[in-house]
Amino acid sequence: MAEFDVDLFVIGGGSGGVRAARIAAGHGARVMVAEEYRMGGTCVIRGCVPKKLFVLGSHVRNEIADAAGFGWTIPTPSFDWPTLVANKDKEIARLEAAYITNVEKSGARIVKTRAVLEGAHRLRLATGETVAAKYVLIATGGAPNHGAMIPGIEHVISSNEAFNLKKLPKRILIQGGGYIALEFACIFAGYGSDVTVVYRGDNILRGFDGDVRAHLRGELEKEGITILTGCTVTAVDKHGEEFTSHLSNGSSIASDQVMFAIGRHPNVANLGLEQAGVAINPANGGIMVDHFSLTSVPNIYAIGDVTHRINLTPVAIREGHAFADTVFGKRPVQVDHRDIPTAVFSQPEVGTVGLTEEEARARFSHVDIYKATFRPLKATLSGRDTRMLMKLVVDGLTDQVAGCHIVGDGAAEIIQAVAIAMKMKATKADFDATVALHPTAAEELVTMRTPTARHVRQAAE
Ligand SMILES: Cc1cc2nc3c(=O)[nH]c(=O)nc-3n(C[C@H](O)[C@H](O)[C@H](O)COP(=O)(O)OP(=O)(O)OC[C@H]3O[C@@H](n4cnc5c(N)ncnc54)[C@H](O)[C@@H]3O)c2cc1C
């Protein structure tokens, strides 16, 4: 009888777990994947995909408004939230089914149940069965933080519930200043809700380039979103269908929904990590791993959001693939976590890769900044009051482009291609040598010739 029931037991059927299971099965491993909710995980079921579908639909409002300047007369449009939610649900169900088919086709077996560790090689399923596994991969992802237990916290929804609201709120208060909070602010505003964003810091998008933060805030405010910074929600009252949020600055705001998007925590609780000896990273609360995603236990690996490194789907997928190749493909692979492009699907969008100006100035002695803000061509006829931001952060000594930051339509699509150039260590001279594609917004990236700022750090005396 075999010593182990399976070669690999994957806890979590999300982006990372599914990729790891399929690749490991392809390498000949006997694989079992446990998923307690729905296959596909956060990204497919209540993250990137439904979010982007909602974003795409929310843009239609501005498209219709902009059409008049191009000569179109559009009869008064109307929008039906339940239709959007039902169509989104259909697409998510289709994707979930595709995930299940693809995992099963690879030869891995799915068990639709919660699994926890009882030891380094032993898993207990919620069905009562136990499974002996040679290797274990923890890919349990993360979940929304609810923050402090303020009075009325039970009335507050997270992004999970926002995807399935029965009706579009006329007014919504969203607490949070990160990408999820802002994306939902733009989604709801796009469909016609009156949106207030409350954020405790001094400006939205902490950790992003300072110019991006300032520019996006201005654009969101022009879109009619109210942004209150330097305050928090301290209590929420419910009266019938309406809520009153009390803020730390003494004011209160009435709305039909209150949503918090104030961060996410790794799913590490009640997983049996202590029984198995898996250590938590004290710096971020995620599972501690090395460059190969190996935990403190030699046969247990962890990938994706549960490690709280860079919480993005393509990163979880990369880490899952690298794990499977390393352990079952006899090809040790480390994931390079540098220069990962990322977007905020706000309206307008943000696309960014590499260092912010602030990070570059802390790292390099010489930093050149190339920055342009301009009115996009479309806005000239639509009359929309919007401006686009393009910014390059360059290491002044090597001429290498260290960061690129864009706010405006198409920013996410543009930044994906810029990230390739940066991965190839493109210099500003390489950008300059590239002929512009006219008329586009992206041509600005290869036509900014003169630095708008030059920072030179004096050597400490
Ligand atoms: C609203 C929102 C928008 C997002 N937008 C983007 C975006 O635009 N781009 C992007 O790159 N990323 C985005 N993300 C982040 C992205 O969804 C995550 O980084 C990604 O899903 C992480 O994959 P994962 O495999 O680590 O975990 P998940 O996809 O979270 O999968 C973990 C799975 O494990 C299951 N599970 C947990 N515990 C157990 C257990 N004990 N037993 C069995 N199953 C268990 C869970 O049910 C879940 O299905 C978004 C996230 C949110 C919330």
C-alpha cells in the first residue's frame, strides 16, 4: 500500500491553487484539491472578473454622455441593476464550470469541502475523511478586513456582498482608500449612485506615486465622487432601509449602503498551521515562505494571497506554477516579484509599474522625472473635463526607466506593454528611440524629451 494517498494536496481552488494542481498533475503527480466555496476562488467568483464586468458596464454612462459631442442623439437611457447582476452571475458560473473541467482534465481530483492540517502530512476534510499527502500546498487566499468592532459594524458590507446587492444603492458610503474601495466608488458612481469615500489617511491610494494620487483624486472629484480624508467611520446606525454613518470628524452621512474596503487579511485562521508547525510571518500575518514558496515545514508550501506578498492573481498563478515545476517538474523556479505591473480600474484608470518617484529618490542618488498632463483627444469633442497623466521615473545615473505611471483611459492596457520594456531594462534613450504612434495617448511616453524635475541627492557629509 502506498505510504501517501496523494503526492500533492492543495488547500484552496483559487487562482494559485488551480494552476499548481494542473501543472503538478501534468508532471505526473497524484493531486487532490479541496475547495470549500466555489472553484476559481476570489478572482473569478468575487474579485477581478466580476469587478471588471461591473467596471465595463459602468463606463457606458460616460460613453453615452460623451456621444453628443460626436453628433449622436441617444434617447434617455435607463439601467437595470438586477440584469447586470444576473448576467454577471451567469458568466461567473460558466467560468467556474470551466475551472472544474480544466482541473479534472488535468487528472487532479477536486473535493468540494473545507480541509485543514492535522500534521505535516495529514489533512482532515470537513466530510470527516483524512488524507495522507506527501506534499501540501496552502493556497487559501485572503478575506476582507472589517476593522474595529465599531457600533453597527453588522450593517456594513464588504466587496463580497457588493457583487450581489438586490438593488443599486442611490447613495453609498465607502470607507477605504485602496484600489478596491476606489474601483467600487467608480462602479457605483458610473451606474448613478451618489458616492462618498471616507479614508483615514491624507490621500487615497497609499503606496502609489504622489502625482498619481493627487491626479486621480482630482479626476474622481470631477466625476462627482466626494472624498473625505483624515477621518474614519466610528459608528453606523440603521433606520429602516437607511444608514447613518458617524465620522471621527464629528459629521454624519446618510446613505442606503455602507461598504468597507479597508484591506484584506490572509486566510490562516483555524487551518491547523500550529499542529503542522507552519510559521506565520510576523511582518505581515501571512504564511512565512522562502523564495521557492516553501514554509517552515519541508513538505509544505504556500502561495498567493495567503502569503500576503503581492496580492494579485497573476502573481498567485506564477507562484503556483513555479511551485509545481520546482517540486514535481525537477526544475527549480523562483518568482521574480520585481516590476509587476498593476492597475486600478477606476474611471479614469491607473496603470503603474516599477518605482514611484518617492521610492526612486530614496534608492538612487540621481532621479530624472518626465511628466506630462494633457487633455485626451476624445475630450476635445466630448467636452468632458478630464486630463491624462503620464510619468516616467528614470535612474539619472544609468538612464534606466525605473517607473512608469499613467492615469487615463487605457492606462492598464498601456502599462502591460511598458512593463515588458522595463523587464528588459529599457533606458530613457530606448524610449526616445522608439517612434511615436500617432494619434494616441501612449505616444507621450516616447516624446517627453526634457525632464520636468531632476533630483540629485548630496552625499552625506
Ligand atoms: C474585489 C477584488 C478585486 C480584485 N481585483 C483584482 C484585479 O483586478 N487584478 C488582480 O490581479 N487581482 C485582483 N484581486 C486579487 C485577486 O483576486 C487575488 O490576488 C487572487 O484571487 C489570489 O489568488 P489565491 O489563489 O491566492 O487565493 P483565492 O483566489 O482567494 O483562492 C483561495 C481559495 O481557497 C478557498 N479556501 C480557503 N480556505 C480553505 C480551506 N480551509 N479548505 C478549502 N478551501 C479553502 C477559498 O474558498 C478560495 O476559493 C482582487 C481581489 C478582490 C477582493
